[in-house]
Amino acid sequence: MAVLASLLLHTSLLILGQVAALLVTEAQDWFVPLNSTLAGADNLPNLEDTGVFAVSGFQYIIMAVVMTKGHPFKKHFCSNVVFVCVLLVLSGLMCWLVLYPAPFIRRVLLLCDVSDMNYKLLLVALAALNLFTCYLLEVLIDNGMLNCLRKLKGQRQSKKQYKRLAAFLSDSPNWPPLDQPLPSEHSTVWPSVTSKGQSLL
């Protein structure tokens, strides 16, 4: 459930980021809309595509950072020097493509020549905001945001038998704590617990 919720929420944030880039582009004084008489590749390059490309290019890097799990599955991604270097190179490349694209690159990628540096910086800022919101969302999910929402909705009994049994044993005063080592064989509690467990199973 947590993985599915994470993917859906991140997809929503990515869509919002691209919509924001489109709205920012259309709000510029120099904006020229698409030619409605043309379709498909005949309408390239255009300003809408250029603005969305700038943000979506950063979003690939954002997902590589956000979805790379660290604790408790493995070390933090910053410990992977090669991965961090690749991220930095790709981020620098995207900044260059957005802020100072070479003419031949614009022709190859079918991008418009935009001279408004404030607009370009705003697109980079949108990508940075997208990174912050996606990373914050993933931290909240990792720290149990979904569990908190479940508690607000009310706890429902699981349909899985092993989960119901674990919940029963956790609440049972005659059963040792499930997150602690079992008592030694010389303990006076162990025989009664064992017999209790056998009656349950």
C-alpha cells in the first residue's frame, strides 16, 4: 500500500510540476500559442513544449534521487560516489540545456530560442520546488504518514490470518512480547506460554 501510494502521489506531483511550467509559459508577454492549423511534429518547435521539456528533464533526476531508498534497506545514496557524480553531471547538463542551450542542440531537440533569462530561471526554480515537495513527501511516507491516516480513519481488522494472530498475541498478557527474545528454557513462564500457543495454533 505504501509503495502504491508513493507512486501515485509522486506521479501527481510530477503532473502538477509540468502543468505549472505550462501555465508559467502561457503567462509570458512574448508567448505565442500553438498553430491550431498544424498537428503533431509540424507544430514543433513551440513554446509550450520547450517549457514542459525544461521541467520534465529535471523530473527524471528528481525521481532518481527521491526513489533511491536509503535506511533501512541500504546506505544513503550519498555514499554512492558514482551515483552522486552522475546526478551532478546530469543536473548540470539540464541547467545548461535550459539556461544556455547551443543552437545545434535546440535544432536537434526541437526547442524554441527563448531569450528571457528570468523565465528560464523560473523554470529551474519550479524544478527545485518539485524536488523539495517530492523529497518531503517521501520522508513523510517513510515516517508513517499512511499509518497515521489509517488511525484517523479507524483501525480495521486485517483479512490475513497471520496478521490477526500477531495482533491477538501482541494484546495477550500470557504471551511474551513479539519484539523481544524468547524466555530461556529454565523460565517458569515458558511452559504456560507454550501450551497457550499450542491451543491458539
